[in-house]
Amino acid sequence: THYSYTTLSLAVTLTEDDDRLHARLLTSAAFLVILFVGWFRGFGALERMEQISVSVKLSIILGLIVGLAIYFFKAAGGDELVFNAPSVTGVSAVTLLFGLIVTVQGFETSRYLGEEYTAKIRIASMHWAQWISSGIYIIYILLMAYVFKRGELKLEETAIIGMMDIVAPILPALLVVAALSAQFSAAVADTSGSGGLLDELTKGKVNP
């Protein structure tokens, strides 16, 4: 719920109703849609919704990376790359690095879909998801680290929108769509996986 709220807050930042109330209303609406579809149409419909949202998300991410790459190489060509000296070192830097593990975890949902997919497919899906997401994060960090000066932008939950607006005016809107797609697909996946988890914990006594 927290991650859904945080992500959907990005959407309301582009409207005149940029406040917590509307962000919470939007989050509640998203959960109601998932509940309605899952209740009346079943797992297959939820899975199809997730496939569409993931496809949209990955397409936009590819566009964002291309836009960042163009901006990066233009800055490099004009000798405008920025090197920010590390502000965190030692053990703190190591723990910060380990924090990246958190950003690429969460694909264990496949583990609880044993009734729909074989173990081989579920294991492969988790491996591919982690490799793809890790690659995206590494490329993104490398492209971003050398084009913005420290203190140029205010560090907050929605700071990425301001960064992308500097790169290209169209990117903030695309980023919001990608964020919404990502969180929606994650919410759907967690809903699907929770059913399998409940079945496993109760040893089949409760079968969603």
C-alpha cells in the first residue's frame, strides 16, 4: 500500500489537485479495480492486465533510457559532464550499495503460482526479472550520475520528474505513466501471489 501510494503521488503532481487526499483516493481506486477484476473475472484477467501494464512500462523505460543516453552523450561531446565527489564513504557507502538489492528484489511472486506454471518457468521468470531490472538500474544510474550537479534539484520522492523535465519536456509525463504501470502490475502480482501463499500456509485448507 505504501509503495502504491508513493508511486501514485507522482500522478497527482501533474494536476491541480496535488495533495495527499487525492493521492489516497487514486490509490484506493486502483485497489478497487484489482479487487473487482479478480473477484468477477479471475486470475486470467488479472494476469492479462499485468502483461499489458508491464509491456507499457518496459516500452517507456526503454524510451527514457534512450533519451537519457542522448542527453548524456551530448553533454560528453560538449565537455559538460559533472563529477560529484562521493559524500558517503566507508561502511555507510557499502550499506547504501546493498540497498540496491532491495530495489531489484520482490520477484518471488512467481514462487506462489505453482498451479498455473511449472517450476522451471517460475524459476526462469525470477532470474530474468532480476537480471533485467538490475541492468536497467545500473544503466540509469550511470547515465544520471554525471549530468546533474549535487544540489541542482531538491531531493524528494518526486524529484525524478524535475530531472527528466531537464532532459526532455515529454519525459515527465511518460515517467508518470511508467510509474503507474509499474505499481499497478506490482499490485496485481502481489494479489495473485498472495493467493498462492495463503494456499501454501494453510496446506490447501484455504484455496483462493
